[in-house]
Amino acid sequence: MKLEEYLNMWTKGEAEEVIEYLAASIIAEEQGLIEVAQALKTIALEEAMHGARALVLAGRIKDLREYLKHRVEAEKEAATVRHEEASHHEEPWKTVFEYTARDEERHARILEGILKKLE
């Protein structure tokens, strides 16, 4: 397997693990297992860092400002899509789509603030 193919497979696997560990941490919190939840969140962050370090080494983010500009637009688009999706669903999905859309909007504003500081 070529390095680029392995890198793609590896980072997708790490991303999936992150989401699964965080999902398990939500369940642990709901069950009152706060220490377990925190441990799972720590593992999730470490798994994310594995993939992140690989992407840095591979040069996937060549220019920080350009990357952040791209992410601003991607976050805004995700928010728009989620708001639209919420209009087609009943609870509990409607609420999940709406609150994640608001998070995406907040992420875009945060990234815009960062970009201004980098000017």
C-alpha cells in the first residue's frame, strides 16, 4: 500500500475512533460515570492527535490562513445544511440538527476572529 493510501485509511480510522470514544463518553456521563467519561474523552483527543500529526507530517495544511478561510466557509455551509435538515425531521433529530447548526455558526465566528488576529 502506498503511503498516501495508508494515510487516508489511517486518518479516517482515527476520526471514526474519536467519534466513537466521544459517543461512549456521553453515555458514561448519562450513567453518572464521570471518571470513565473523562478517560474516554482523553483517549479521543489522543486518537485525534495521532491523525493530526500524520496530516502535519504529510503537509496537508500548507497555509494556515488559507486553511482557516476554507474552514470558515465549510462551517457556514454545514450550519446551513443542518438548519435545512432540521426542517425535515421531528424530535429528537430536529433539536440535534438545530443545536449542531448553531455550533457550526459559532465555530465560523471563532475562526473569523482568529483570522482577524492573524492579519
